[in-house]
Amino acid sequence: MIDDDSAAADGSELAAPVSPRMPYSERPVARARRAKAHELIERLVAEGRVRITDPDDDEVAEWRRVVNYAKRHGLEPAGKRIEKVPYVAPGLELFLADGPHPNARGQRPKESGDPVPVPSRLGNLHPIVTALKDDERRRLIMPSGLRRRSLLLLQGLSAEAVRRGYEVRKAHSFLHPREGGVDIAVDGLAYTVSVRQEFPQSTDPDRSSRLVVEVAHGLTDRPGRWRDRKTRTLEEALDAVLGEIEARAAQDARRRQDEQRAIAEREVRWRAAVEVAKEQAVREQLAQALREEAGRWQESAALSAYCTALERRIGELHGVADEPALSRARRWLEWARAYARSIDPLSDLPKMPDTREPTPEELKPYLRGWSPDGPERRGGR
């Protein structure tokens, strides 16, 4: 008979009890990411921006996860949001910008504006659209009906952009031959809008006839793609496309202002740090001069004491040593006393030493991580 509770009634052993699953927030990866997110926020608040130079792909991905963790868990300071932009590719620059993220609820452009007029024929086109129309071999390579509709969409968008006071330019982003597009510039900030066939390889007539309008993502993670829907055609979505461009322009203008303000604030902090470092470097110059004076004074005092002892010894040997030897000793004593007086800094009343402009190398120990070469460089790098 088996009384062991760990055995099953049929003689087989029971499975080991399963320990409860550890919550994700307590796992090592989550704890490490939380700690890194807190550290990032502290650095952003203290320094204004954080630059990650020359990271590999894994590091870039991890920093993006850290930023997303901070956003999801409400770690951003009140009234601020973390923005990330490329920095000396493949690096990243992170900084705090004012206000909520444009993708937050209530921040996206509304689609309730008046429809953008779309022409019914390819006449009186904008010059950029005309160039696309004529470039049949390299742009908008698709069935002729879809190509015509794409050009009409781009013409309607371009005409409305001009009406609103924006500039329409040749697209400078890389576009696939199946695509065609224009750049719409708002206050000097250009955004590429392209049209393409959504399913060019499909044999389904309905799918192969669909178009997609896209606003290039650039440095933003905002949505930027529109398709034909059962409840709304692309022609009816052009107002939303322009609204998205306007929202991005406003966002980028704010980012540019934030960057300029951060640069100005950084320079103010750098100049203040340099002034403090200069004071400390000049203080070190004076301290070094003081140490040298004290060293000469100590040497002079030691030599004077030696001279006194030598003079006493000469007196003790008077009448004992021969006169030539005593004469040589007296000459040496006379020279030694003169030398001791010559190096004594207290022979004359000392004065405040002259100082000079510290060199960059002399400033470095006192700059607390700043570079003496300018506010955009840290740690001399």
C-alpha cells in the first residue's frame, strides 16, 4: 500500500505543481525597460535632449520600445511628449516637445470640410501634373483608366493646395514606377503625396481597380494612407489628405520651434557652464602660483637654516681647521645665504599673480560633461 500523497491512485506519479505565471510587469525585461524609461525621462528633463550616436539596429529598436513604454505608462512630464527624430543616421535624437501628440484623441484633422473639387477631364493641369501625365514610361505605370483617375486626383489636390496658398513642387521622395506624386509645401515644409494602384498583381477586377493615396511618413508616425471605401471614395477624402498635411506642418513647425528653443536653452546652459569653468580654471592658476611660492619659501627657509648651522660649525672649527679650508667654507656660506634670499618670495612684498585665459584642455575638468568647443558636443566628442 502506498501512502505517499505525491503518487496517483493508479500508481503513476502526479505531475509537479505548476507555479503561477509571473506578471509581465515583474519580469526582468519589463523591470529593466521601466528603469531605462525612468532614466530617459530624468535625462530629458535635465538635459533637454538625448542623442544616441551610431547605434546598431537592435539598439534603435530597444530605444523605441523604451520610448513607447514611457508613453504607455504615463511617464512623460505633464504637458510634454517625447519626440524622436533621426540624428546622424542611424542615430536617434530624443527630446521633450510641448503639448499632446498629434495622434492623440481629438488631435487628428477632421474630415468635415468642404469636398475638394476634382476635375472630370485632363485639361488645364498644374505643370507638375502635366509632367507626370507626359511621363508615361516611368510614372504611374498602371491601366489607362486608373492612370487617368490618378492624374485627376493629383490635379484636384494640387489645385486646392494652390488655392489655399501652398506651393506644389516636383516630388523629391523616391517613388516606384507604379506611383506618381507631388510635393505640397506649407510654410516651406514639403510633404510628398503619391497615388498608386493598391493591388497591381490581383486578377480580381474589384481589387485591381483600387487606388491608394499616401502622404509620406517622413519623421512622423502619423497615419497617412487613404483607400476607396464603400462609404467614401478617394475623391471625397482629398480634404482629409490636405488636412493631414496641414496638421503635419503645424506639428513640424512646433517641433522646429521646440528644437530652436532647446538649442538656445542649451547654449545658455553651456555658456554658464563655461563661465563657471573659467572661474575654477583661473582659481587653479592662482592656487598653483601659491603652491609654487610656498614651495620656494619652504626651500628658502630650509637653506637659511642650513646656512645658520654651517656658520655655527665654522665657528666651532675656528683655530682647529686650517685657514684655507675655513676660507673656502666662508665663501660657500656667503653664496648660499645670497641664494636663499634670492628664492625667498617674502624678500619683497608678494603681489597678486597675473592670470591668463584658460585653454580648452584646462576647462575640461570643470565642465561636467560639456565640451569646451561648443554646446552641441558633449564630453569632448
